[in-house]
Amino acid sequence: MKIKLNIHNNYKIIALIALAIGAVLSYYEISQLFDEDIIIPDSADYFIAISNFIFFTLLSGILIYINTRTLNKHEDLRHFIYSALAVATFSLYIWLVHDPVADRSNERHSEIYDDYYRHRKKERRERGKHSLYFHEKGEDWMGVSVILLFAIYGFSRIYNMSRRKEEIERKLEQLKNESLQSQISALNNQINPHFFFNALNALHSLIVEDKKEKSLEYVSNLSHVFRYILQSEKKDLVNLSEEFAFLETYRFMLSVKYEQKLNFNIQVDKKYDNYFLPVLSLLPIVENVIKHNEISNKHPMTVDIYIDGNDYLIIKNEKREKLDRIDSEGIGMKNLNNRFRLLTKKEIKIENTPLVYSVCLPLSMPKQ
């Protein structure tokens, strides 16, 4: 169970708790001031009652502060020693100030009410010594102080152990998030080199063919694509509309090489624009289509993109394997699946039949 009350170095909370303890422990002394059947109070009685409240409030506050100021378990013995020294220091007040004043006051009340209690012996026996000796003696204060010492020390150990557990859990969560971010960055970085090579290779072809206008347009689109990829290092999840905007720019770049031989048939309702998926999810899938399939005038390629009934984004293409088949370990799809698992706690689905290859990406609903 997590402790919601933060006492550690919170002076307001410590003061409130100390005031509450002081009020409880001084209740007897203060309540007797208003009991006319027992006492006619004088200045000494008010002094003892008020000093009782201040004494236990200050002692409680100091003990709580000592025992909660650090969470290091190796400080437990030092906390106890300092607490014992605090009680010993406060005991000097009891012996030097409280006892002399309380003894004189109790003697005064004893004389005043001696005849009164002589006729009410039964009530005196029932009410005990406090019916006669109105003010508690110094040893009573010391006994309460020692009990207070052990009670606060014990509860503080429980509190500190809970706080240490929360601190450990927080640090583990922080390390987990840092590790997660490192894994995602590493996976994203594995996307970039392959894409950059293909993009620069296409640009080189345009320059060689002396197609200046086409080259300038290609460079403009390439800059948008590069910007999106570079910004992906600062993003984890993006809207589906952002991925489609990236795909549209990338599609122009592909048209430089494949012209009308590579087409995309996107049938996705606008209501899915704000659904989320990991950044750069579509790039490795499109590259995978290009890498493993023949794309020519004789065998043009159409990539179908749509949403199924389970909110999966489906990217499907007919398989037309190249004559010079490329052996693949499926690293791109493994990386993509790892990113989905890390960021969305979901996994992609791949359907690979003799005729069709499709990748199913689970979309995350926007937060309400």
C-alpha cells in the first residue's frame, strides 16, 4: 500500500501532526481548568496546562522531524540516538521547571480541598490520585515522553520503509522508460540508413539524366521526408494522418523510379485520422514491397491500404517475387513489431500466403 501523506521534509504536515499529538496529550491538564468541582485555577495552573501542550507539541515535532528527515535505512540507529537525546534534553525542563511548579500547585490544591475530599472518600478512590493531585508529576511526563519516543520511532520506520519502496519503484520505472526510449531510438535508427541510400541513389539518377526541374522537385520532397524522419527521433506515436502525409511525399519520390508501375490504393475513412501508431510505420512496409517484388510495365504493383473491422490498418500487396530472389531475415518487420510492442503493448500481424502478403498494424484509439 502506498503512503499518500508526504511527511518527509514537509514542515507543515509535521507541525499539524505535532499539534494534534500535543492537544491529545495535554487534554487532561487543560480540561481540568474548566472543572469547577475540582479546582479553582490560578496562574500556575494555566502555566502548567499551556506548558504541557507546548512541551509535547515541540517534542513530537522534533521527534517526527528527526525520524523522517532522511530515508536511508543506515540512518535508523542515528535517528534513535538523536531522538533519545531530544527526550533527555526535554527532561531537564521537567526536573528544573515543571516539578517545582507542579508540586507547589498540587500542595495548594491539597490544602484547599482536603476537607472536601475527606467527606467524599469513595469518589476519590474511584477517580484516583488525579482527583487530589491535579497536576501530573514529572515521572508521568517522562513516561509519556519515552512512550512517544518509541511510538514515533516505530511508525517512522514503517513510513520510511514505504517511502524507500516507492523511491525504488520510481527509479526502476525511470530506468525502464530510459531503456525503452533507447530501444526505440535504436530501432528507428536502423530504418534510416537503408532509406537514405535508396533516396540518394534516385536523386543521382535524375542528375545524370539532366532532369533539372524533376531534380528540384525531388529535392524539395526529399527535404520534407528527411525532416519527418529526423523529427521521428523526438516522437513515439503519431496520428495516422501524419503517416499518410509522409507516405504521399514518399510516393512522389518513388514515382521518379517506378512512374505508373507502383500505385497505392488508400481506402481509409477520415474518422481514423486521429488514431495513433508508431512513427515511420509505413516506410519499412513499403520498402519491403519494393525489395521483394518485381515492379515493371508487365507486372505493375498496387498496394492496398484499408482498415478492417478490428481497427487494424491493413497494407496488402500481391506477391510477384523477383527472379533474383533476395534472401531476407525479416529484420525490418521484426523491428517494426518491436516498436509496436514497446509503444502500444500490441503486436503486428503478418499474413504471408503464396499469392498475397499483408501486414496488419493495430491502431490505438485517441484519448477522450
